[in-house]
Amino acid sequence: MPTKLPFVFSPRGYVYQSGLDCIRLAAKSGQNSLQEAISFKQEQLKQYEADSVFVGERDEDGYVLWEQNDILNLDIERLQEALLELRRAFALTAYHYWETSVYQWFHQENPETQSINLGNYRNPAKTLKYLGNKDTSLQNIPDKNLCMVSHISNVIKHTSDNSKEYLSKNMPIELVGIIKNTPKIYGNRPQVYLEERHLN
């Protein structure tokens, strides 16, 4: 007769995973809506350019003040920016959710302890290791790449040069190329550019 291994169910782990699934669902829904809006505007632009009928305004000398294709291009750019910001927000929210979960678990185990600031990534990770001794389902968290997400969050929030430097030396192959400097827009500060495939 085969040996049955004990099944360890962690309510904390279940709540954490389902919360993360909700964040993923929100990101996916938001992305889908924005991508639909972008496609709609692109189709309008294509149709306008195919029709060759001027829609816009000219001054008394006949110079074009604005034209419909310019407005549509602006709309598309703003929607693409919103899509990028949504992906950045997903990375920040997913990381922040991990941090706040560690705080919650710490205070559940130490209800008499006053509210404390666990600080940057290292201290919550250490705290989680300590908590893993009490709840075995937490021992495999954090994933080794969560440190990368911490640094990505620092670049998104603070345009941190230290985190940019760390990532330049330790970036996983799946995320190579996400940090760029765009002098015209951000004054040469590092920015994170995430695509849908990066979110997992």
C-alpha cells in the first residue's frame, strides 16, 4: 500500500494566491479594454486616411490648424501610454501586495508587537524566512526573482539609479531591455517599459 503524504493546506497561502490572481485579473481586464480602444482608434485613423475627406480647421490663409488624423494619433499615443502605466501599476501592486502580506503575517504571529517598519526587500524576506519555520507552506516564498521585482518597483517609483545598476548586472533574460533612458520625455532618467509578456 502506498505511503500517503500529509496534505498541508495554508489559509494564508490560499488567501495570498487568490489575492494575486485578482490583481492579475484586473491587469488583464484593463489591458484588454485599452487594447480594444487602441484598435478602434487605429481603425478610425485608417478609415479617415482612406476616405481623403478633410476633417479639421484652417485659418483664413488656408493653413491647417488641426486635422482629424492628428487628433486620432494623439488619442492612440495617450492610450498606449495608459497601457504602459497600467503594466507598471501591476508590477507595483503585485510587489506591494507581497510586502503588505508579510506585514500581516508577521503581526498575526506577533500580535503584541507594535507596528514596525520592516524596511526594504531584505527585511521582509528575512521575516518571511522566520515565519516559514512556523508555517511550512511559506518556506518557498519569496521566489528568487522577487528581488528583481523589488528593484523594478524602485525604478518605476523613484527612477532609482542604484536599482538600475543592480538590474543591469542581474536582469533575468526574460526582462532584458525593459529599462530605457528617454531624454526627451524624462530627462534621461531610467524608465521601465513593460509588455504583456513581461507581467508573469
